[in-house]
Amino acid sequence: MKKSYQIEVDCAACAQKMEEATKRTEGVKDCVVNFMTQKMNVEFADGADRNAVMKNVLAACRRVERDCEIYI
């Protein structure tokens, strides 16, 4: 399953780091973060609980940039 999320991130370098952190999160099959459009496209692993995974993704992204936001 794929889902797109509106995000708020301050710089392209942080967006790249958020993408990498999301890809390492359990339950995520793939992720693409686009700084210009402020969107995160996440592909979830089969059987993953999307809401639980996104809570972990947000926590991982906030370790990269404390004030980032993912509108879930």
C-alpha cells in the first residue's frame, strides 16, 4: 500500500535525511521525500499497521529535524 503525506521540512538536506530515516523504519518498504512539494510518499510493507508505522516514522524524522511535521 502506498500513501502520500503532506510534510513540513526546512531544507532539502533535512528532507533527504528524513527519507533515509523513513526507509530504515520497520514496516516501510520504500519512501520518497520531495522537498519542493513538501510531500512524503511512503510504501508500506505487506501487513504493516500504517498508523503505528507512521508514528515511528515521525519519531525518526524528528531525530533529524526537531520541528518537522508529517500531517497524518
